[in-house]
Amino acid sequence: MEKYLDAFANSFVGSLQWTWNSIVFDVPWYTNYFWGLIAISLVVWLLEIIFPWRKNQAVFRKDFWLDGFYMFFNFFVFSIIISGFYKLLELLFKEVGIAPNSLSLVDLSSFPQWAQLLVFFIVLDFVQWFTHTLLHRFPVLWNFHKVHHSVKEMGFAAHLRYHWMENVLYKPLKVFGVMILGGFEPEQAYIVHFIAITIGHLNHANIKLSWGPLKYILNNPVMHLYHHSYVLPEGKNGVNFAISLSLWDYLFKTNYIPEDSGTIPLGFPGDEQFPKDFAGQNLYGFGKGRKDVR
């Protein structure tokens, strides 16, 4: 028992210390997620201000500060809180003989570094796309995911406005994705993470960007806005589930972009009763909630 308690405490303290070191610039700049997130956010926000898609939307749009709080809470505060539990899971898996390479389907060690990063990016993105579809399919998960869909005006910070329970679901499945690559996570994985943050911010930004022919590969603000549409095609519990790569939606026929005015209403039926504050939104999924799915 002492071994597990020590592992839990060390992981928690280590995660807290790394975050503090990032804040005071005591980590390599290229792995500094704290200031990296701020830098990416400021750049995308500046693009929103200079090239607004919805020109009547305020610079400080509805729920701007709430979304900003979610951004830092989900990316740092909750990650610190949960870090010890993930370490315990790692130890428990080890105890029953499940090692990082137990589920390995492919050995990337012979691949050049750029190819390793590309495969890593594609596999993790598919895992997240699949997880995202589950959030819309099952009522118990949808009640948590409603937090993200409660956004009524889209902006970059809406990217990280989501219920902390989504971390509990996404993280193990992402770890599974890494394990099928032989437990492999390249040292340069920070490149993949920063690219994903940037794409996610752009997808939620008040910018009209569709990438031209690349729209069939990369997710974009035009496509993702319809993911947040209040009105969905009949019989659909969601569309445009893409995280970074739109190609999954085109492959699995979940793509939907009927027009690109950017003026559609956002949210979900019944969202007028959905809590408007952080505490209420994060308690909602643990109550009875509505049983509808999207």
C-alpha cells in the first residue's frame, strides 16, 4: 500500500512542480505548455479580431471569461489533480502483467522520426474521433458532453470548454492508442500536441477558414461550426466529429456542411435550462439530466 501511496503523491507533486516550472520558464521553451497555450490563444484571438467571420460578434463574446477559465482548469488544474490516479493505474497494470508493449501492433522504431510523429498524430486523432462519437451516442456520456455544446457564441477558448469527466474517458483511450504503437510516444510528441492545440483553437475561432481542397483532410471552423449546430439533420445524433483530421468524417459519412454563412444558432434543444455557471455545469452530468442524445 505504501508503494502506491508514494507513487500517487510523487506523481501529483511532480505534475504540480512541472506546471510551476513552466510558469516561471524553468523548462525548455519548446515543451512549455503553459505559455505555449497562452501564445497560441493570443495569436488565434488576434486573428479573430482582425478577420472576424461573424462581424457582429463582440471581441469579448458571450461566456468569453468562462471559457478562458475552462481552458486553464482542464489543461492544467484537473491534469494535476488526476495525475496521481493515472500513475496508480499504470502500476496496477504492471502488477497484472500488462506492459506498454503488450498490445503492440506495429513497431515504429525503424521509422524515421517524421514518420513516427505522423503515425502518432493519426492514431491518436482517430482514437479521439471515435471517443467523440461515443460522447454523442450514449445518454450518460452526452450529459457530460453538453458542457461543450452549451457554447452559444463560438470562439477559440470554446475549444477547451468541456466537462472534466471527458478527460477520464479520453485519457485511457489515448493511452490505448499509444500502446498499440508499442507503448511508443516520441520525445518530440510536444510537436503533435502543439499542432493539435492550434488546430482545435482555429476550429472554434470566429474565422472563416476551410483550407480549400485540404478541407477533406483537416478540420476547420466552417465544418466544426455545424458540429455545434442547434438543429441537426433528422435521425442524426451528431455530425462532423473531427478533432484535427476531417477525413474520418468523410470516410465514415458523418460530414455535414449545408452552407457557410456562419450565422446558425448553436447549442442543443433544452439548453435554456442548462446551468450557466462552472459549478452547475460540472455537476449537471451527475444528476438525472435529460436523456436525449445528439
